[in-house]
Amino acid sequence: MEDIFDNIVRSQGFTNYLFLFTAIVGVIQFKKFKEISIRCFIIAFAYLALSDYLSLFYGRTVGGGSNSIVFNISYIVSFTALFYVFHAHIENKYFRAFIKIMFGVYVLLVFIDIFFLKIDYNIEYQAWPYVIGGITVLLSVLFYFYEVLNSEKLIALERNMIFWIAFGHFFYFLAKVPLVVRKNLYVSDSSYHPLLITLNEVMTMILCVSLIIGFLWSRPRLKN
């Protein structure tokens, strides 16, 4: 067991440790945030940060070398939390309805993957559900900024945790969604690997730095 744990820890890259550090900061600041949506986001992000570590442990001890299920669960948890966060912080009823509908579409695509296309989430990763989820997050961010630019929310915006969640995830999915769409090309052509690694590191750094600033600098608000 000690050898397995040691291998898992030593097998992680810089971005995985950065994700974990960001999650730890969020958990430490957890009590500061009274909003249910933000607390759900912190819990979901913590699971996402742990997924790289859990996946190696699962694959080496339970999954027989396959660990995709850990990541697929983390995608479902993360998108659910993000949809909830933006739905809770956006006031426009049409924008909120759109987020609800797209969440339903995302769940439907996961259902189709598993029960109709017979995609084994134990050995394969989400593709189109992830793309649709990522695009929905991008649009939700635009909805949020559209609202704040046309309201008094612009005052002290940088002290609001949702601002940093929106800012970080916009750049994250702006780079991540195209990578998932072209995933097969990147995997089959090794010349794309350096680009893939670089983009992943850059977008992860932007996301994590944004969240860390938000966790530490944001002011608590009332529960929603």
C-alpha cells in the first residue's frame, strides 16, 4: 500500500499539484462563504482536484488498469456545480431557463452515451457531453458579465467569488473545449502533444490563480 501511495504522489505533474493546492485553499476558506452554491462549487472542485490522485489509485487497485470512471464522475459533478452556481447568480429568467435546459441536455447526452451508444465510462472519457457542458459554461459566463455590466453589481465586482469563478472558467473552457473536440487528432499525432501540454498548463494556471484570489479576497454574502 505504501508503494502504491508513493507511486501515485510521484506520478503527478505540476498542474495536478496546483489544482490540489487551490482546492485546499478553497476548503480552508469554506466557512467564509455562506452561499450554498459557492459551497457546492468548492466541494465539487475539491473532488476534481483529487480525481487525478484517485484515478491512479483506482486504476492500480480496483479498476484493473482502467480509471476513466473517476474522471467521468468528476466531469458530471463539476458541470452540475457550475450550472448551479451560474443559475443562482444570474437574475434574467431567460438566461436561467437556458442554463436549466442545457443542464437537461447535458444529462441526456450522458444517458445516451451510456445506455444507447454503449460507451463504457470505465475505459472511455466523456466527449460530446463534455463539449456541450463546456460551451454552456462559456455562455453562462457571458450571461453573467452581460448582467453585471448593465447593473450595479459592477461595484466591487472583484470582491465577489462568482466573478473569479466566471473569469477563470471562461479561459479554462475556451481552451479545453477545442482540445476535447479534436482529441482524437491530438492523440494520434504526437506532434500536437507539446501544444496540448502547454495549453493545459496555461489554462489550468489561469483558472487556479483566479480561484485562489477569489477564495482569499472575496467577501462573504448571504445564503442563496
